[in-house]
Amino acid sequence: MNVATAHLVTADQNGNHAVLDQARDVLLRRHGVAHATLQVEPANHTGCDELGW
């Protein structure tokens, strides 16, 4: 089974549910990823972009 984890940055937090649904659909249809842990963050969030790996 293929799996994924990702941070999704959105400009408008009102559409988080739609963003999650669309991302999950793209991952499954285009990449065969059956399970994904996705975290939606506002565009002004800091922290995760500081990782160096």
C-alpha cells in the first residue's frame, strides 16, 4: 500500500475541507496513494518550511 504525508498551505482557510478532499482524490487517482495524512496550514504559518531534510 502506498502512503503519504504532507502539509498543504492555503490562502483561504474557509475551504480546508474541499482542499483535503481534492488532495486525497489527486493522490489516489494520479499516484495510487490509498492513505494520506494531510495537514492544512494558513499561508502565514511558519515552522515547517525551516526543516532542512
